[in-house]
Amino acid sequence: MNANPADPAGTQAVAISGIHKTFNEGTDDEVHALEGIDLTVAPGEFVSLIGPSGCGKSTLLRLIADLLQPTSGHIEVFAKPAPQARVDRDYGMAFQTAGLFDWRKVGANIELPLELMGWSASKRRARSAEMLELVKLPDIANRYPWQLSGGMQQRVAIARALSFRPRLLLMDEPFGALDEMTREHMQKELLSIVAELDTTVVFVTHSISEAAFLSNRVVVLSPRPGRVHRVVNVTLGERTEDTREDPEFFKKATEIREALRSVEAAS
């Protein structure tokens, strides 16, 4: 588990209490995005958020990251208010598009957060090289993002998000634009990376099989306004290629699918 000596015993990686989010409140364009969200994520967990389009999955992720503020309710990250966790850089983020800067070489892209944090050039280069080894791309530091495949770009984006060793990684459909084989490969790589760094992950996806393969728990959200409809526990042990052929994997994928169907039928 992702323990930290400074954290009190029992500290949650993420604690969400009574979260409501309304956009354009009090106007004709008012949108109730989330309602009454209560959720905790333990250190070292991999938790996926899944639900119909527009249910607030990405909104919830951005609330955790303090990129949006809740209308009401409270979010803590490692026992800190979300704004303080952002200042303390307790989390990294990865999105569906890699978001790399084409005019910066790969190594310089990975170094960017460290540069903003005031790391010396030598320490930045050393960490960048370390992260490229971790994502199994050790020889591309001097290439530009436009010279890489989509899967390679996403690995670089993950390396950048993890470059300063955040305890929490927030991911918003990072593999959604990849072909199926590359996506499955990236799923295995991600699990290997976060296991090595002992990182907690909150992961947004539309894919039932992806959620079942990656997660310890899958949180199924209702249509807007998003609420926690069901939480599916996934206990598949170490994930390998054989996991995808395991009857228990199919059982969990079916359980997630039925939860999605039931929430859509109830809406």
C-alpha cells in the first residue's frame, strides 16, 4: 500500500463527502452534473469510474484535482483539502490526448513539471531518463512527440505525470484513442508502472473490459446528475494476458455491464 510516514493511520488517498456540482447555477443554462457523491479511495487502490456519457465522470476527476470547485461538499486528498493537495503536488494527471509539446523533445516534455518545480538541469535529466526506462522507452529522449506512435506518446505522457513521484495519478480515458491491441498493451504497462511506484490511481473509462482488467473497484455512476449507483469489487489477483481469458474476469465484466444496464433502465 502507498503508505507515507507523515500520514495518520487510516488516511484515505481520496475522501469525497457530499459532493454536488452545478454548472451555470441560477441561470437558464443550469446543469446539475453531480449529486450527493460519497466515495473513498484507499492508498494503493486502482479505482475506475464508469457510466453513461455525460454522467460526470470527468467532472468528478477534475474536482479531485481542484481544476473545478464543488458547489457543495468536501474533497480531501491524503487528508488535505483538494486545493492544498494541488499546491503540494500530491497528484499527477494524464488525459485522453497525450498533451505533449511538439516543439520540445521527449526528454524536455518529461522534465517540464520538474522545471516548473525548480529542479536543477542535471536532476531533471536524470529523472527523465529514469522515467523513460520505467515506461520502456529508454532511447527516445531526443526525439519529438510527432515522431512517435500514439501508444508511445501516451507512455511519455504517463512518464511526465509520474516524473515527480506523485502518490496519486488521475487519468481521464488515457487509452481511448488507441487501437485495441495497443490499448491492451498499455493497460498492462500501466499496472506494471503504478505497482513499481506504489501509486494510487483514479481512472475514467467508457470500456467495461478495461475497467474490469485494471481495477480493484469499479464505481458505476448514474446518468446526470451523476450519483454512485453501484460499486463493483474486482479481485482477480495479478493481471496477466491469461486474466482476459479467466472466467472470473468475464464474470466481473458482466457484473459491471449489468450495473450499467440497470442504471440506464432506472433513468
